[in-house]
Amino acid sequence: MRQIHIVPIVILLSLMAFGGYLFFATNLLAPPQKHEILMKVKGLEKYKLNHNGKEWNFFQEVKPYNLVYVGFVNCPDVCPLTLGQTASAMSKLPGYKQSKIRVLFVSVDHEADTPDSVARYAKNFNEDFIGLTGTKEQISDFVGAIGAQYFKRETPKSSQVYNYAHSDRLFILDQQANLIATIYRAHNADQILGELKKIF
């Protein structure tokens, strides 16, 4: 009479079941990656800015998704519009998604905008928004690294002696400082919300 070796069969079946579980967990349960890397931003680990009078670096308390907007406190139109609509879009996200996002407002007006005024300005839109500034060189380094642009314009006929032309775009970086998306003219909360849902 042939003997049936039950133990090896049980072990084999267990291994097959475990392998099937690993495949299922890896391919079906894991959340899909919805974004591609547009640009690997270099140098952010060495570029410093100022937040509330303290030295700040991009990788301090970095989040999975970091929304960066470049502007200045006395900006009359697109800055308050974009930050306000970003705050509105954030409020429509569930809490667990909000916790994965950090919003950074970088002022390019190193002459007029102090660390305190920029921090207060950003918090006017959302208590968690971070307002940043720095020296002319620090700002240029950081802004240039993420692909944004700005320049100073003299406006002698205006109540403001000068203002700044700057990129009207939200730059979205992941926690490794890779640029994964940009939102051009982010002037509508639903537009911003739609773009965020595409990446996570």
C-alpha cells in the first residue's frame, strides 16, 4: 500500500496560499501611484529660507504632497485669489488627505516682506499654511530650483512704487522634492481639487 505523505502536501499548499496572498496584497491592496516625476528638484536640502524668524529647510516636517506658491504680500490679485482657493479646496478634502498636504507661500519681496508679515499673511488663509521669505539670494535659489520665475517691476504711476511679476502656478512636490505636478492659474477651488485627486 502506497503511503501518502500528508505533511509535505500541507506545507506546499500553505506556501502556495501565502504566495497568493502576497500577490493580492502587493497588486490589489496597495494604492496605485497616480503621478509621474516631471523634474527631480536638486539642491533643496542646502537652500535655506526664513519662517517666523527661524531658519527653514524644505525637508523640515516635509509632507507627501507639498504645494508651493510664489508671490508677495502686497500682491493685489492672483496671490490672495490662489491662496484663498487653495484653502477652499483643502477644506473639501477628508481629514486624512489634508494631513498629507503642506502649503508653502514663498514671498519674493525681500525688501518689504518680513518673516513675521509673510507668516501672518499665509495664516490668514489657513492656519496651517507656511509663509516663507529670505534674502534675495536665498529666494532666488529656492524659487529657481523648483522652476518658478519672478522679476521686479517699477510702477512709478501706481501707489506702489514697485511690484513683482511672478509665476502664477502651484508647484506640487513630493517628500523627496520631486516635482510631480503644477497647476496653472489655480484660481478655482474645484480646479485645484480635481488636480489633487489625480495624484492621490
